[in-house]
Amino acid sequence: MPQLDVSTFAPQLVWLAITFVVLYLLMAKLGLPRVSAILDARRKRQDDDLARAAEMKAEAEAALAAYQTTPRRRQRSGSALSGLPLRRRNGSGSSPRRLPSRQRQQNARLGQ
């Protein structure tokens, strides 16, 4: 086997050193700066995303606080989000909506 021949050890060591130096220089000048730039861009994007998430959280908390301070009547009706005044379902606003027969019977029994 030529690899184990003692007479070829010196040239093999020289080529090993040359190859190591060439690969080291390629990695130091080309490979690692590209990787470093990618890592910096990723870190910057993460920081930007975290800052944006913090802003959105603050906005959500402010919206929640504003929603919780609206009058209870509007909260129950759901019209606080739309800002529209409450009105009856039948659209006229003057006569009450007709109840189903079962509810009318229960109301009659209770004297309402």
C-alpha cells in the first residue's frame, strides 16, 4: 500500500499542509463572512419581530382596556364594537317582538 510506505510520508505531509492552508483561507475569506452575515440578518429580524410583537401586545391591551370601560348595556348587546345605538329586532322600535307560544304561556302563568 503506497499510503503506508515510509518513503512517501514527507510528500504526503507537505500536501496535507498545503491543502489545509488553502481550505483554511477559503473558509476564512469566503465561507465564514457569509455565514456571519446570515446570522446577523437573522438576529436583526428576530429583534424586529420581538419589537413589533411588543407593540401589538400594547395595542391589544389598550383595546381591551377601552372595551372594558364601555357601559355594561352596550357590552351585553355587542353594539359597543359597532358604535350603533340599540334597537328592537322587528325594526319598528314601537311594538315588542312576538314571543314563541311556550314563552307566552309561561308569562301568562306568572302573571306578566
